[in-house]
Amino acid sequence: MENYIGRLLDNRYEILEVIGTGGMAVVYKALCHRLNRMVAIKILKDEFSKDEEFRRRFHAESQAVAMLSHPNIVSVYDVSRSGDIDYIVMELIEGITLKQYMDKKSIINWRESLHFSMQIAKALEHAHSRGIVHRDIKPHNIMILKDGSVKVADFGIARIVSSQSTLTREALGSVHYISPEQAKGSRVDNRADLYSLGVVMYQMLTGKPPYDGETPVAVAIQHINGNLLSPCQLNSSIPKGLEQIILKSMEVELDKRYDSATDMLRDMEEFRKNPAIIFGVAVQPAAVAPVRRTAKNLAEQKAGYAPNREQQRTAPAKKKSENNNLPIIIAIVACAMVLIGLITFLIYQFKDSPAPKGEPTKSTSDQQLHTVPQFVGKMYDEINLSDYDYLTFEIEKEVASEEEGMIIRQSLDAGSEIKGTRQIKLTVSSGKKSEKLPDVVHMTRADAEKSINNLKLDIIIRVEEVNDDKVESGLVIRTEPAAYSDVSSGDTVKLYISKGKDPVEVPKVTGMTISNAISLLTSSSYNLKADYEYVEDAAEKDTVIAQSISQGTSVEEGTTIKLTVSQGPKETEPPEPQPVTLSYTVPLSDHPEEAFTVSVEDRESGEIVFSTEVEAGVNECVVTLTGTGTKVFRIYTGDGYKDITVNFDTQKIYG
């Protein structure tokens, strides 16, 4: 079906690319030229679009789902037909399915599992209040957004598929999550969704579905029998209270299951506030029925639970002998289910076939079976009540976001079978309350959201951050719709929040002189600030040797760049010169006949630095001189003296 890429549906939706494929349809990413936004479009596969009855149900169910408006439900914007193409226009979700998330993590911790589950339950609560049962809750139909929020997709679609398919076809993707009544082909109500949610919770916490088998029929039989292994036996870290919520939602008997998503949410919220809560004790895991207990008998509750866990461990041994008959049981049940499917098919065929001329098309006999029509999503004034003589109508009006006069709820589920005459209550929208959108420009995001929420309407607020040269970062630039526009519950208000001026790329200033670096950074091209400090470095004085933000980094104007500047190498004292010792031979011209003394005086200090006795008749004497630099010495020879200059650095003597 990729040949649809590039096609323009209804002169509005431009098909861009394939983003998903299912058993019934292919999902495309598309651009809505009218509203200039990206959307997801689900196009029916050819084999379904050629079936007129399927198409009729497809449009009726999809239009009803389009009335749903909840933050945890994927919004349906439009349902239409363009030429030979039937399609649904939906909100485009940027995220992954819960199935993909579970494949990555295997087991999800109980806190995150509870976070996801409560959002799914809220979506079901809203849909059930509008008379819509999902019928196919499974990880594949649950989207996880980047912010951790959850959106449930494909409401009402399972009813359409199941009306055309046998259990085997439907079960290929969903049998692990269907309720026992779905597996048996019985009437389905909102409690089937709660069962499926319990299965999803079980799999998130344990890493595997509660029942598995080689064929869809084998798995379906396990759902019907209900021999459930408690999740705590697979993952001992699961809190007892959370396990009890799962087990109650997965009760085989409808009367023991939660009556509504609201009831299930109530227990979830109590557990969220107190994870140590224990709702009650049951004989078998699949029959857990939360009942509040006081702290006084908490020990009794825990004590009473231990034998049941032991009973669970010994149960498989007890049933070992029964397993020999399992293939026969499976075969019998499978045959029975095929027979049920055939009978159901014949009933639908008979019901939808035109009645022979002259025969009545309706009957109010107590034995006559009737299928409850889908009233939700239709305009009340357009319904001819006399066409339904097997129903008595009670009409009530309610302020709602749907168009005035549209039926938003019905007391009997559409598609359910009834006998004889029954009463049905239709809730009709009296229109939605509207208010003027306040002017929140130049407010902070928090103040703007508070101002909008003060309208007491169920407004969906979306935020987009953009750069702006004039509006301070963090403040609202504008809104869509504009201030003082009429808004009602279910409407979306978009806040554009300033991120400040367009970012600039930091230039390279290392290697420059500090004065040149500051001039460049603070120039109109960059509008940055500079701060600097000097450090000792081998680089030339006043040279920038480092910058706090590297070259090419995008920053806001006005950002301070810290510079490190060289103050040049450290000045060092010259080393102390080492003393040098030299020898000097003093000639003695006269040769006295008796000994005498030769001495040397440092002329600068007046100190005698050398002295020795010379024997009579010696004509020369060697003296030693030690020092640094240049010094003048006077040599005394007994009958006279002589001055010499010594340069110790060059080791030369003059005089």
C-alpha cells in the first residue's frame, strides 16, 4: 500500500511515509495542509474496504471513538472516505509502544508499572463512561511518550475486527490478553478491558504473560480455566497489595472482578499512597478480592496467606494425573468454540438478511433477539425512535464538549444482544460551556497555565519553546488561539514560550591577546561577556591560553565566557656563583738569609686571606686565592708588597 505515498486525500492530507502496519490497516505519517500539522492516518487494507458491512461498522465505531477526549487516549481527528480509500485521521505520537519498551527492559519495576497502569486505567475510565469498550488492551496498543506519559490507541477497532473474524485470526496478536468471556465468545462489557489491563500489569512485573501455549486455542483455554500462577512467585519484589489488584482484575468470574475502572483506580491510588497496604486474603490467587483491613489484624492476614502460597506450590503435583486428558479436553473445547463461532455467524447472517415481503421485520416477543444499535456519536434529532419498538427510551441532557444534540452515552452497550423489550437511557449533549481565553502573554509558563486552568474547563495545554529576540526567556510569546477567543472543554491551547534570542556560536579566542579577545567577544556579532584571570604560564604575557566554553558551542547572547590569561614565566633569581680557587707564584728578588712570612690581604675587606713561612734563600712562593667575581689582593713579602687583581670568573690574574 506504499503507492499511497504522495497522494492527497480530500485535498487536505498529504501522505508522506509508512510508520506502521497492522492486520487491518496501514498507518502513514501525513501533513494536514488545512491546519499545517503532522498527523497519523490509518488506511483500511483493500480486503476490508471492499466489504460494505465492515466499512459501515468501521465508520460508525470510529465516529464514536472520535468523541473521546482524554490526555491518555490517542485523539481521533477525522473519519472519512476519499475515492476508494477509507481512513481515520489521528494524533501523531512521538514515542514507542509498551511492547517495544517491555522488550528492551524485560521486567519493569513496580513503581513504573503502576505509573503506566494508572494512566491506562484513566483512559479506560473515560471511554467506558462514553459507552465505549476497547476490547483489545495489549502492550502493542499502548504508546509511551518521551515524558513518560501513556496514550491508548485503537479504541473500538477490536469490535469491528471481531465481528468479521474467528477467534483464531483475532488471537494471533491478542489471545494472551483477552478475557475469558472473549475467549468463549460471550457478551463483552467494560470488565473485559480491566481483565486485559491486569494481564498487561502481570507481564510488566514478571516479564512474561500469565498464560502461554503452542496455539491460540491452548492459550484461550487457560484464560477460561483460570489456573493462574501468582506474580509474586515469579518476582518476589512485587508488593502484596499490587499483586492483589492484578489478581482481582483477572478474576475468571465477572462478579468477582472490579466493577469499573474507577474502582480499580481507587485501589491503585490507595496502594500508591501506601505501598505496604494489604487489601485482603484469598484462598486461591485468582480469587483475590481486595477488602480493607485494619492494622489490628494485619498479622492475621499475613499468617493466613502463607498456607495459600504452599497450596499454590503443591497444586501442580495434584493435577499431574489430569494432564493425561489435556489433549482430549483441548480438542473438545476447540470444537465447541468453532461451533459457537458458526452459530454466531448464522445469527448475524439471519439478522442482517432482509425479511421476506409480508413478514414483520421486528418483534417484541420475549423470545426475540435484538442487537442494541450504536447511538453514541449520532444526533438525537436524526434518530427515529419508532424504528426501535423493542426499546423504551429515557433521555437526559448533560453539559459536554460534544456538539449540542449529540448522543454521548447509552446505558446498553452497542452490539449486545437483548431479548424482548428493554429500557435504554440516552445521554444527550446540551453543548459545551465556553469561556474567553485570558491574555497570558509575557506571563511565566506556570502563571499562564494557572490562569487558563482557572476557567474550570477541561482545556488541553500544549507548550512549544521558540527563540525570540524581544521576549525574555521563560515568558509566553503568544497563544493559539489568541487571547479572548472562545474556548471550551476538550479544546487545545498552545503556549509559545520564549527561549530568548537566537543562540550564537562561541568563537575561538585562545592564542589572542586579552584585549583582542574581549573586543571580539563583546562585539555586535556575538554580544557575549568576558571575564578573565591571570596565571603563570610559559606563554607570552597577556596571551589567552584557555576559554571556559569551547569554540563552536551554541549559547545565548549575554553568556559570560571566562578566559585564562598568561602573565608570563616566573622570574627567577640568578644562581649564587660558586667560589673559585687559584694559585699565584710570587717571585722573591732578594734572598734573605733567614726565614720570613709571605701574606695576602683582601683589599676590600682588609682581611688576611693567606699566610705562609718562607725559608731563607727561596726565590719564589706560591699563594692560593679563593673567591668570586673580581677582587684586588695585596701580597706582603717581608720587605715590601705587591697588588694584584684577580678575575675569578675568567680565572685570570693581573699585576
